[in-house]
Amino acid sequence: MDITQLILDDHAEQRRLFAILEQIDPSDVDALTKVWGRLSAFLDVHAEAEERFFYPELMKRGEGANDAEDGTVEGETEDAIEDHNKLRDAVKAANKLKIGTGAWIEAVGKANVVNSKHMGEEERQGLTDFRRHAPIETRHALGVKFAAFEAEHLLGVKPVNKDPEAYVEEHAA
């Protein structure tokens, strides 16, 4: 087990759930409500698990990979936390709308765009950086914590935006 693979697996599940939403008739509010409830909770739990287990260790070991913000692990991490905040805000905006309406579908689409952008960056930057600099034993130990946290919070966590600069400062090596 490797935390980087668990994160990639979660990304695949997020993409799958967004695709399922796109295929449900807007009049089927019950199905949309259930799938959106699962997806929105999953997004929050995933982000919180990354912020608790992945990014603090990335800050200790990483150097910045590929197109990382300003070429550093700090920039890479700060950008990721900002993305998580944008996603939390996009989910919150969708949750204020009536499910199945055009406005709700548009808001969910915006959340999908924010999430897709973030996942692509994270896959090229943080995950690559971590695979290059963290030994498999560390990735395994973090994977266990990550999986246990997600299992424990199957129904979600309270979504709380974080100050990206303060986060980086707190977790800087």
C-alpha cells in the first residue's frame, strides 16, 4: 500500500462520481441527491486526509516537481491548499441550490472543473515529488493512516478552509 496510489485511486473515484452525476436525468432528484451527497462528502474527507497525512510529509521530503508553483515544495503545497479551499467553496455554492436545477448543474460543473484542475496538478507535482523522495516504507505507513482516516469519516468531515501560507509555515521542515 502506498499513499500516492491511494490518492490516485480516490481521484479515479471522484472522476467516476462526477461522470455518474452527468448521466442522471435532472428530474431524478433522489438519485442526484444521493450521488452528490456521497461525492461532496468524499471530496471533503479526501482533502482533509491529504492535509493531515500527505502534505505535511511532502513538505519535509519534497523539492518541487514538474510545473510546481515557483518550483518549490512550499509553492506546490500552498497551491494545493488553495485548490482545496476553492473546491470546498464550490461544493458549498452547489449545496445552496436546488438539486437538479440548471443552476445546480452549472455549480456542480464548476466544482468538477476546480477538482479536475487540482487533481492534474497534484498528480504531476506532489505525487511525483513524493514518489521521488519518500521511501516506500514511509509511503506505506502514511497509506495506512490515510485509509483508516477515510474509513473512519465515511460520512464526511466538517469542511474548513485553511490559510495556505499559514499551513505551509506550520508544516515547513
